[in-house]
Amino acid sequence: MTRVAIVGSCISRDLWRFRGAGDTEPVAELLYVSRTSLPSLFATPLPAFRPAARPPATLRPQPHRAVLADLQKTALAALVAFRPTHLIFDFIDERFDLLSAGATLVTDSWELEASGYRRQAAFKGARAVPRLSAACERLWLEAAGRMAAFVRATPLGEARLILHAARWAERRRTAGGRIAALDRMELLPGRPADIAAHNALLARYEAAFTALMPPMDRIAAPSHRLADDNHLWGLSPFHYVPAYYEAVWGQLEALGVRPRAAA
């Protein structure tokens, strides 16, 4: 039985949903690490952070778990304990700014904003590290080297490593079936994002990561990178048409991945 770990975004997790495993139940033999960044994964836990006694009503359980993992830095230990047979990386979640808070880094995701945790004293004086800045790219490249060393030094090195190469779509399929340009995007309300600039960053990230890591398989479906107005999660440059997930899932099956929904 395959045991798949994802360090990435919903584009990889949604491959299981495409195979009929929904979002309301966990998927057996799948570990999903999201809403984080390589520099944040290797940082220290946020000092003085206090998780809520119960998940905030503004977040579903999985996104809340992702926020907690990013703040408490538990994801790397969970990955090693899971002992995946396949480890998938995708970098679509590497779009959010980082926050320098005290002596650590965290990911400034929409989920962090929605959680209400930003109001805690632990974030007092936190400074943004813009994703497209040279400083953020230096932090990311350093962390990529640490990930490569971490994989080699742990049981993760026994997994089949897979890079899910994705980009922000520049076109969309409308609800009426037309193909139209997709030229505007907001990462967070009031924070517009440049699709071309983020795609260029993803290309640099992938090239650097591939050079640092042990041998990796690559999956991609560039001919199907088309945003879908009818997507379950709404219109976004990385919420693709069904043909995208079908094509990529076929490539995963060729690498030995098999789905199994929880009973």
C-alpha cells in the first residue's frame, strides 16, 4: 500500500478528491502539509504562541491544523514519522509573504489571518518579508538546501520523490464554457499579485530545488493549466479544470501511487 506525503498545496491534495476522496473525511495513507513555506518549516516554534482551546469557527479543521503546524513547527517530525513511500512537493503555496516574528519565521497565509492568531502578543512587532523580495528568495534557497539534507538524513530518503511542477494559470474557462484571460489576482484582500512574476519565481524555485535534491520524478500537465470558474473552491489561477487533475493523476499512477479513501 502506498503512503503518500504532500508538502504543497490544494492542487496536489485535490488529486485525491478527483478520485472520489472528499474533504470532509481524512484520506487513508495520505499526509498533507500545506500553508507553509520551506523557510518556515525549518524555523523555530513561535515563542509564546497559545493555540485556541477549540478551532475557530472561521476555519475548517484541516486548515486550522495547517496553521498550527506552521506556528508550532511540527510538520517535519510528522513527515518522518509517517514514513511515506512517495513524497510530493509542489510550490503553489509558496506565494504568501513570510512574517519575521521574534526569532522565527511563519507563513502569512489567509488562514493565519482568519484564525485570529495574529492578534496574539506573540506577533507583536512582526515584520513582513515580501514573497517576491530578494531577501525572501535567499531564505527560500537556504531552506531548500536544508530540505535536501533533511531528506537524505532521514527515512524520507527512502521515499520516491516527486515534483509536481505547477504554475498560475493565465487563462480561465468561464461558467459558460468560454476561454478568457485571467489577468488579475489577489493573494489576500487588497493585496494584488502579479501572475507572471510568481510564475517566474516558481520556475527559479523548481530549478534550484531539483539541483539540490536527490533524483526526483516530475509530474506536470501544462496543456491543461486552465483556471475553472466552476471549481469547488472558486476561481483562482491554481484551481484548474478537471482535465488537469485527470492528466496528473495518470502520471502518479504510473509512479505507483494508488488511492484509498478512508472507510
